Amino acid sequence: MNALQNPFALLARLLLAALFLPAGLSKIGGFAGTAGYIGSVGLPAPELAAVVAIAVEVLGSALLIIGLFTRPAALVLAVFTLVASVFFHAYWAIPADQGQAAFMQSLLFWKNIGVVGGLLGLAAFGAGAFSLDAKRAK
């Protein structure tokens, strides 16, 4: 199993980045809509929050892909994902008569919690040998 540790670490980084990079890039193209959506849940300074979200998702993804500053990047993405999940997938706040909407938001919330777990694993164990982190450590 040790022979798979480094390829799996690389795969974990790439798969997690595959979730965040397209999301961040789409926020750039749809900036006004992103800011509007952020504002619709009552968060302050929605334009600033949109810029922060883009920076976290795009920069964090890039760092995961190349395996540079992987642990802090994964930790920042984990906190971002947890906070975003609470604000944007608050299934517990959906009225009971909207059961399908609550169910979908519940799925998205708990999927994100799983993503947080994967990111915390990267934060705990690092990028593996196939990374710039490993090259820098030598």
C-alpha cells in the first residue's frame, strides 16, 4: 500500500482541485451573479466576498495541482468550504413544505463536509513525493 501513497496523494490533490478550479473560474465570468447570490444570503460586502471566494478557489486549486504550500492551501480551502456550506446549503432552515429543496441542500451540505474531510487529510499528511513541496524539502 505504501507504493500507492504518493500516486494517491497526487490524485487526491488533482480531484479536489477539479472541484474548486471550475467553480472559481465560473465566478469570474459571472461575477455580478456571484456577488448577488452572496448578498442574497445576507453576507456583508458581497463584491469583496466574491473576490475572496475567487482567490481562494483559483489560487487554492493551483497550489493543490502543483503541490506547493499544499497543507496551508488545503486548510484554507477546508475552512472556506465549511463556512460556505453553512451559509449556502442551510438545509435546516428550509421550510418543511419544501422537502425536495431541503433534501437537495442536505446532500450538497454533507457532500461538502466530505470534501472538507479530504482537504483536512491533505493538510495533515501533505502533498506526497510528486509535488513542489517535496522538491522544496530536499
